[in-house]
Amino acid sequence: MTNAQALDALEALKAKVEAGDVDTVIVCIVDMQGRLMGKRFHARHFVDVGWGETHCCNYLLATDLEMATPDGYASTSWKAGYGDYIMKPDMATLRPVPWLEGTVMVLCDVLDHHTHEAVPHSPRAILKRQLARLEEMGFDSVMATELEFFIFRKSLDEIRKDGFRDLEPLSSYNEDYHIFQATKEEHVLRPLRNHLYAAGIPVEGTKGEAGLGQEELNIRYAKALDAADYHTIAKHATKEIAWQQGRAVTFLSKWHNDHSGSSSHIHQSLWQGGASAFFDENDALGMSSLMKHYLAGLLKYATDYTYFLAPYVNSYKRFQKGSFAPTRTVWSVDNRTAGFRLCAEGCQSVRIECRIGGSDLNPYLAMAAQLAAGIQGIEERLALPPPAEGDNYDGETGLIPQNLRDARDALKHSAMLREAMGNDVIDHYTRAAEVELEDFQRVVTDYEVARGFERS
Ligand code: ADP
């Protein structure tokens, strides 16, 4: 966005504030977990001075789901005094928040308080770095994320009071593509679709998914940074709108061992001059050589970046045979048993869908890591192996890391990601993985007690 466009956006907001249509501006960053963190400004303060910059404590990019202050991060610590970051509003992301009265929202880039440089481990900065590499090569990254989640009958407060036990999904049988079952969820989903659309997020639709009370939200493909912003805001809106309706939603990858997991498939293509650079009408599957190198890169480095698709201990419970979640990093033509599915083969919209990621991923990190792998595939001119066929749950090659510890090790030792993203970034997220492992190691789970209490 040019300065002139930013000023235009500000002027348009000023007019709405003057007219009394807007009184609140949510000013936020995206944290390591892909959540919106920030402040609410009185709209008059925002249009007067707040839009230039504001500040947040730098622990926001060195914390965990519970907002703890774990040690071991080079970027900040108790010793360093947990100082400030600059939150710099990206006025191109200014949008209404139609599900809250008189409210608009803007996403911020995170800058170093002293140098005013982008903080390298900020998720938006990580994605922008890979997009800049692509731009230099002459390409745009076009992505779409699918977002699955479960809706529960009770509210979040009731569920917390119940100790997260006896969770009751909103519907009682498999609702995959099921119109009647999904109708029972329309009090959450209709406002979700309409409010997001009114917020400038190009919602395609929602559909029932295979689990009880499970839904999927589809948003039209866009340039990668926009697609990541859409994903983040849509996930946030889903939680808030469900909360307004007295319901709870979860984006846990796997909330119960007997129920299906929730994914976030990522559709990806590279474009040049407004057309897909992945399409070649002379190829049997319509795949350009650029696409083949990119996909070969995704495959070669899939283990390196699995952490960014599955960042928690829980994320790895999703990878079960026969579950529609993949277990192997192979590619296949329109085949949902593979880690990578070729979609729309032979057509302009030919693309690759990565099916590994869970709904708990951070889209900026997931997209950036895959772009790094794809770019590396292009630079190495990697040859694409033939597509896998049949039931890809059979077979022992290319297994997705089985747990967070293995994914953490692969991340830590990835020369490709260190080169592409920087050592500081990889060390930072390796530490984030360790924090999750250390915390899980510390606690005794319900499973262990029930299994061993009497019988061990
Ligand atoms: P599915 O069969 O997986 O449900 P859809 O037709 O719903 O597939 O498309 C899934 C996603 O792919 C949508 O969000 C759509 O916008 C996106 N998509 C379509 N064309 C492209 C493309 N060329 N590059 C990236 N994403 C795309």
C-alpha cells in the first residue's frame, strides 16, 4: 500500500468516525500461535495519532498458548526486561468488524522499538520475507486455506467450568455435506459467512464435515499475505460469533480420540502477470515444469517444515490411517489419501493442496515454510517423482514425523529453512516447540491415571 492509499484509508475512516458510525478500532498483531493480540482504541484517538504506531510488550512473540514467560528465547527475557515492540498499522488491512457494533480492525506489522526494522520472528514478517524472494523471481504466491472446526452445544464458560469433560458436539451424526445437519448450525454459520463477507473476506461457503458438529469454512484464493490475513481473521470471527451465540468452537487438531481431526488444507499456486504459472496445456496433467520443481521441493523438505503445519503435541494425533488426514508425504492425482493432492489437473486452476496441516497451524508460518521449500525446489530444479496411486495409507516411505519431538529435531537441523528464514527465526521456533514438549512432559494426563491407577 502506498502512503497516498494509507492516507485515503485514514480519511475514509475519519469520515465514518465523524458520522458516528465507528467508535472503536481494534489494533492487533498476529502472535506465534496465529492469534490476534492487541488493543482497542477509541476511534478518535486512532485517527488523530494511533494510526501512526502504538506499542506492545515484546513477550507477545515469546510466549505460549497460556501467555507464560518461558525462558530460552534470544529475543527477550526477564533479564532483558521484556521491553516494547512497535505495532505499525498496515492500513491496507483496515476493515469493518460487522459482528461488533461500531468497530473496525487493523492488523499491524511488528517492528523493533530501536531500529524500526521488522522483527524477524514475527509471523507476518516471516511470510513477507519469502514473498519478497518470490517477487524477485517474478512470481506471486496464490493460496487458499480451508478451515475446519467443531461446534459444541455449551458455551466456552460452561465447558471450562465442567473441566472440558463430557463435551457435546452440536450434532449427533456424521454431517459431511449434510444439509439438514448443517442447518442446525446456521445460527452460527450464517452470521459468520455474512459478517466475514461484509468485512471484505471473500467467503466461498461453509459445509458440514465428517465429524459430529464439524464444519468447514472456505475462502476464495488470494495473494498469500491476504490469504493468511483472511484465515486469521476468519478463525477469530468464528470463535467470537460462536461465543455471541452461546456456543463454543474448537480448532484443536484432534479434540477426541474417537472423533475425526480438524485440518487446514493449503491450496497453492504461483502466478505471473495475472495468470497461473503452474498451468501448461501441453502437459498430460496440465502441470508446468515450474509447478513440478515447486512440488518436488515441497516433497523433499516436507519433514523439515512439518513443525509449522503441526506445532503442538496434540497436532500429531490427527495423522491416522484411514482418517482422511495423511500419514505420508507423497503426491497423488485427486487422491485424498496423500499428503499432497493435485487438484484441477489439466485445468487453468491446477494447484497443489497440502493436506498435512491441522486447524491449529499458524497460516503465515505454514505458508512461508512451504514457499521456502517450493522456491528451493525451483532453484535446485528438482525432478518430480511419479505420482503415488491407490491407497496411500499403505506404504512406509515418506512418513510424516510421528510426534512433535521428531518435527522439532527436523526443524532445528534444517539447513534449507535456516538459509531461507534465518538462524534467529529457526532457533526461535525450535524453542517454541521445546516449550510445548517441556510443558507436556511436566503434566500427568487423564489417560495415564485411568489406565494405570488400579492396574499398574
Ligand atoms: P475441494 O474439492 O478441496 O473442496 P474447492 O474447489 O472447494 O476444492 O477449492 C478449494 C480451495 O482452492 C478454494 O478456497 C479455492 O478458492 C482454492 N483455489 C482455487 N483455485 C486456486 C488456485 N489456482 N490456487 C490456489 N487456490 C485455489
